[in-house]
Amino acid sequence: MTPPTVLVHRDEHMLAQAAAARLVTGLVDVQAARGRAAVVLTGGGVGTATLESLASCPARDAIDWSRLEVWWGDERFLPSGHPERNETQARAALLDKVDIPPELVHPMPASDGPDGPDPEAGAARYAAELARATKPEDHGPAPSFDILMLGMGPDGHIASLFPEMPALHDNRPVVAVHRAPKPPPTRITLTLPAINTAREVWLLVAGEEKAHAVRLALAGAGHFQVPAAGARGRQRTLWLLDRAAARLLPPTLARIASP
């Protein structure tokens, strides 16, 4: 794994636009090289804003949506269509606006799904779906996602992996999370072993309240205390920040991406 690359954008809006443009280029390049691509979406403010920017980007149709697999890094265990589900927000922001075959979209189970209100069964179901998509050359518990996007909370959590919680020590690809410190308390999430199968991991982080966690993660803090420190792509790890989130980083670490 290579050291992370840090790019700093002027503000959250510019960050979302730049991430969307980068996503188009990255997915088009993968499809040109290998035919199909796989992306993992994230929720949160910047993640959703990135999808909205992609939806309004004229270059979005350079992506062959019929050859793109869409997965999620985590989900709030709520009923289908609930406005707080990452899936619901992603569909409204982007997926309902492009011509992507339904079978290529892989949402995490909902609390009113086939397994009912059992998040453990839901996590096992998603792990089985990942296993079916995994090829021998992937050498891991999940497909080698081409681009996996993550947000980060002020406490350094990514997906639904919160500091000092048991899921950080779990080697299964997908687990249920109970008593999360941020509502709703019940969630389903990829674990670090699954996240780190990705060729590229992008962390999209904006806001002054996250600057301390950004500094700790990039300074090499332990992932049990700062989960974001444990997220690494096999080929590249990219931190896309706004100026507020990058304010505590040394100038030598971050490259200004937009004036």
C-alpha cells in the first residue's frame, strides 16, 4: 500500500465537484481497461453532494452505466425508502437519474427486508452477495472494488466503524453494528478487511470540526482509536479535503487542489 495522497479544495462545494469529475475519469478509465467497474458509495453530506454533482455533470454519460456495479460501504438499518438510508439518498441524488440496470445496484438490506428486523441476518446476506461477486483473483473477502468512497466523522469513524467498537476487530467482510454512538444505533457496515480490498480508497472530508481527526489519521494513529487511519487502498489512498478539514495539517503533507 502506498502512502496517502492529500488534496485540499477551497470549500465543500468545490470538493464535491472535483470528486465527481474525478469519479467520471476514474470509472471511464477502468471500463476502458477491463470492461466493467465497481464503485462503493458513501452517505453523508459530502458523499451525497458528490453524487448530486455527478448527476448534473455533462460528462456523466461518459460512464457506461450498464457496466457499473454499485455497492455501499454501510447503511442505517431502517425500512426501505426511509429518508435517512444511504440508499434512498443515493437514488434521489444520482441513481434514479441514470440508466443503470437494477441488478447492478446492490443496496444493503433494510429492516423490512426478507430477513425482517434482524441486522445480523442482513449482514450475512450482504456478505453472501459480495462473495458471489468475488473472483479468485480478488484474493479477499470482497470484490476488488475499483473506487471505494468514504466519509469521516469528527470522531474519526468511517462507514459505521466507530472508535473502540468490536467491529474494528472483526474479520468478516460485513457486520451488524449495535449501539452506535450516532443515531440510528443499528447499522450494517463493511469492515476494514473488506474496505481494504479496494484498489482505490477515497476519503471525502469537509468541515473544521473534522480537522483534528484528519490530523490524527494522517499522522498514523491506531485504527482502533481513529478508524479512518485503517482505511487504505491497495493501489492508492486519496484524501480529498476542504480547507477547513485540512487546517491542522502541516503544509508539507497536503497539496492545494483548488485556489
